Amino acid sequence: MRAWIASLGMAALFAIGGTQAAPKPIAKDAKLWAAAQAARPGQLKLLQALVDIDSGTGDMEGGRKVAAVLIPRLKALGMSIEAVPAEAPGLPDNLVARLSGTGKGRILMIGHMDTVFGPGTVAKRPYRTDAEKAYGPGVDDEKGGVVEGLYALTLLHDAGFKDFKQITFLIETSEERGSPGTQKLIGRLLADADAELNLEPGDPPDVLTVWRKGSSTFHIDVKGLAAHAGVDPQDGRNAALELIHQIQADDVFPKSGDGLTANLTIMSAGTRNNIIPEDAHAQINVRVRERKQVDEVQAVLEKNAKVTQIPDTQVAISREPAYPPLPSNSATDALAARAQAIYAGLGLGLATGGNGGASESALAADAGVPALDGLGPVGGGFHSDKEYLELKSVTPRLYMLTRLIEDLGRNPPARMR
């Protein structure tokens, strides 16, 4: 879920020799690098096919079309495929692809096929590229990551790599709404995983995500009284005006930055232009670094709801949870160091950082499973018509993910305490 607020700071210095020693480079695997380079045309062709399918969260037909493209390719790699019904109504099935090996590590890769864009978006702005970037709805959030995950499995398959116990690839369908259709499934899959690798995009210039904010959405519902706006407006109780008062009273939190943020995202009121609005509704999206901050926001909203300026109106506050925060932690840092060492073998620097976007990696850390996020191609402009994927990152990121899976298959990390 990409409401990006990148924060590199000292973490960027780690990748270029700052306060910590850079990890020792892992020698480049020339054969794997050549395979990653050779995969590029097919990788981008598949990316175009997926981007040119509208699959906003809740688009049942779009989800089925994306799955129809992916399933044959996953089966061709010898993976078993399970279509798992969503845990909430109006959402397509989730895909779970599994592959068994002969080694130790149990790896869970997570990507999502849903985007934030509605039906008809592709017709207006389909996939396109220029010399440096690819564009289109969901091109990097997160169809670029899903394609990267599939091609990493393809490279491992073609190399005959089996030194892992199990690789599970979850392609879910409701991440952009906080995974309401997938959270229980994710919990079950994490119970049988040693590490979680998340295919969300990397931040520019070339960053892995080692911390994330948690997210919640608060609903403000105001009940007033309808009346004829011209004949007897004095008999009405304007819910829209009271909603405005509530929003003004609630506007006490930061709107940007690395800490807690709260932003008004949706407002609605009224049904006709000659009726005093009886109902009004707003949503405030909250991002937090610490769990307790969500309760702190709720306390403020509920306190304000008890004080109305429009007589005889009632205000109700409700909360829609999504993801907890992914806190900075040593297990994630250790996985990032492995990835940095792989990247260093290519002669490239890889920074670490965090942002305000939430993801499934927070659920992994909550379950004690070491998690690393931001492994997809580098990009930006998410949740807007400016979304892009940096083409120069496609091959290095594919190589890094493939080697990281190899490493974790042979040397799985211990569970977090």
C-alpha cells in the first residue's frame, strides 16, 4: 500500500560506507546474471500483459483475468496452485503457488495483483515505455513485483535449483485495502515460513524497505435531520455542516513526515440540491510508527464527537484497521545485509529506508517471521497517473531476488523473539 514517504537518512550511508561497515560482496554468479539479462524481454512482455488488465481492488473480472495469465506460467514451473477464496465479499480469489525442494529454508514470497485504479483506466493510459521508465496503472505497485517474483522462480527452475524446503508464492487480491480478504490466509502461511520476501517496489534511487508505518482508516458518520432547503430549512439539522466542524476540530495531526500522519481522504453528504443533508460521512487515513498512536488518534476523534455545533446532530466514530507497523528490527536488517552483499557483487550500492506505505511484511514481523520489503523494481508516483517503474532496475533486482532465495533456501534465518 503505497502512500510513499521515503526516509533514507543514515540508512543510506550504510550502503555507501557510513557509520557501519558495508557487507562483504557476494561474488557475482555470471551464469545467473546472464540468465537474468536474457529474461528481460519476456519479463517486460508479461508486465505489459498484466498492466493492460484493469484489476482495481474488488474488480472480480480483472482479478480472474490476471490469474488466468499467471496460473499456466506457475504450473509450468512445477508449482501446485490453490485458488483461495477471499475472506471478505466482493474480492477475487487469492493465488497460492507452492514448490517443494530438498533443502532447509521455507520461503514465503508475497505480491498483490490489485491496484488502486478503477475500471477503464487502462483504456485511458495503457502500458507504455520510454528510454528510462515504464508507465501504466499498477506497473510497479505491484505488477512489476509480481512479474519479478515469477521470473525469479523461473530462473531457479531453469537452473535446477532445489536447495530449499519450500517456496510459497502468495499473490493476493486486496492489499490496497489492507488485505481484508487475505489476513487469515497470510497468518496460516507464515506459520510454515522461515522468511517473508515482499515484492513491493523499491524506493529511488535504489532502496530496500526495512520499516513501514501501520495504517488505519477512521470513519466519521454524522446524523442530522432532512428538511426542504427552501420551504422550511430551519426544521433541518445539517449533517454536512456538522461534519465540517468535526473535521476542523480533528485537524490537529501532522499530514506528512516520518511519524504519525492523518489525512482526510473521503467526504460525502446530501442526496439532492433542495434537501438539507441528513447524513454526512468522512474518512481519515492514519499512518503510525507505533501501535499506541492509533488509539491516541481515536481518543481525540471520540472526544470531539461528543461536542457538536449543529444542535440535535449525532456523530459516530468507527475504525477500520489494516496493517500494524513494521518496526525497525535486527532480523530485517540481517536480511537486508544479505541482499546488499548480493548487490555489491554486481558493483551496485543498495540503501535501506522506510516509508508511510503499509504492507503484509508487518504481519510477518508480528508473527515472528523475519521479513524484507521493497524487493520489487524501483519506481515512484504510486497511486497516481504518474506511476512509473525504472527499467534499469529490472535486471539487477531480479538477480538479487533470485540469489536471495537461493541463500535463504540454504541458510534460513531463525525466528524473531
